[in-house]
Amino acid sequence: MSVTVRVPAKVNVQLAVGQARADGYHDLANVFLAVSLYDEVTATPADGLRVTCEGADAGQVPLDGTNLAARAATALAERYGRDPAVHLHIAKDIPVAGGMAGGSADAAGALLACDALWGTGASRAELLELCAELGSDVPFGLVGGAALGTGRGERLVELAVGGEFHWVFAQAGRGLSTPAVYREFDRLAEGREIPEPAAAQPVLDALAKGDPDALAVALANDLQPAALSLCPELSDTLAAGRAAGALAALVSGSGPTTAFLAADARSAAEVAAVLRASGTCREARTASGPAPGATVL
Ligand code: C5P
């Protein structure tokens, strides 16, 4: 017997970052949108905890106890007195170290899959609490759709979305470490007054209306200057996507994946084709959002 869970990637349509806190994290106002790039996590009873991974980027995924999906299984087992004797297989389609919360998605997927396999009877609130302990972006992997994350991003309020948004995601030739991007944010912020992060009403209104033109002018990512500072070649990718007709271009989360909002599915396909041919990225994929959160298949 095994359980497979499908779990989406995310793009941040707004990422407002505050001053570094005493614990090293940053308070955020993080408007997440789940998009239709998915990983699938399959949990199968085994002699011990084991992780395998398939997909183009599989070689970059750690398969030991540091894997966030393995940590999710261990945390759930500890909380509910189970033996984490499970084989987790990750079919990976979300870019690795890309700023699309792929590792967090795998953790949310593993948690839901093991929960179903072991029949823990955990409530949704208990699962969300475990997700928050595993990482700031993990609760959103479970919830999906669109949500405002506050605190370090883990406290979620679900948001209404009035339509489908079409995107292109360009994968960079290398990954970026999230802590490194936050450190660069701190370095660039030195000596400057950083305002308290707050959700921008135009972003929430554009989502609620399902209006891509309104969302295009409201998109904002405070981590973008830090990601561009560490990965300057991303400005060429952003420029190529804008020139190809994207309504807006920005770095996805901590990067280095770049995100392009398109007017419709056809325009997204065109932007993706131009980006692929531009030589400024490794791959360009279309996806739409909102996408559902972690789902048992
Ligand atoms: O929560 P998570 O483990 O995903 O965070 C990874 C890293 O990103 C943290 O160790 C921290 O360096 C940075 N981070 C942050 N502020 C946040 C979320 C993450 O500084 N709100």
C-alpha cells in the first residue's frame, strides 16, 4: 500500500521583507499564489526511512536526513508515536533551489502522505503547526490557492482569487540559497530604515478581481535587489521576458527563478518560446494559478 500526494509550487506576488529579527528570521508580508507546477510525493511502508527522487533536477536533491520531506516524516512520526519506517519517493518537477518553495512543497506532501498512510487522525490545524515548524513556506504547500503569510511567512490567511493568472517561469543555470539571499538583503539594507512589512491593497484587489493588468503593476518583491546582486545575469532574463510581451517580470521569491505574468495562456506560451530561444535561461515553463494545495491522489 502506498499514498501519493501532489503538491504545487508557489510564486510570491508580493514579498515585503522587514528588518532582521533577533532570531535571524525576517518578518514578512508574503502574498503567495500556488501555481500548476507540481511535485508528487509517494509514501510506501519500508524497513526504515529512505528518500529517492526522480526528475531533471533530481541530482541536486539531498537524499539523507536533511531532506525536508524526510524531516517532515520524522517530525510526524515523533509527534504521533509512529516508527518513521517509510520510503518517500519524490517525482520532482518544481525547480530545485529556485525560489518556488519546491523543498517546502515536498515537506508538505510527505507530511500529508505519511499522515494518510499512518492514519494519525491529526487535525488540519495540527498538520499546519507541524508544517510551520519545518519551514516558513511549508504551511502554504498544504493550503495552496492564494494566501497572505505573516510572521516569518508561516501564519496564513487564505485569500480570494477571482480568476486564473497565466505565468512563465524561467529556470536559471544555477540555484540560490535562501539564507544567502536574506543575508544579501541585510547587507544592502545596512544603514537604511526598513519599514514594517505590510500587504499592499492593490495586490489583494488585483487577486480578488482576477485582473492580470492590475496585478502586473502591483507585483513587488523586496528580495529582488538581493537576488540580482548575487545573480546579475537575471536582469537579462527579466528584460528578455518583458520584451517578449510579458505584462510584468520579477524574481520569484529568493530566486533565481524569474516569473513573468502574461495576459492569457496564449501569450504565456509565446513568452516561454521567446525566453527559451533567448539564451538567457536554462528552461522556460508555463503554469497557471491559483492551483490547489497538497492533494492525495
Ligand atoms: O523557514 P525556512 O527554513 O524556509 O527559511 C530558510 C532561511 O531563509 C532561514 O534560515 C533564514 O535565513 C531565511 N528566512 C528569513 N526570514 C524568513 C524566512 C526565511 O530570514 N521570514
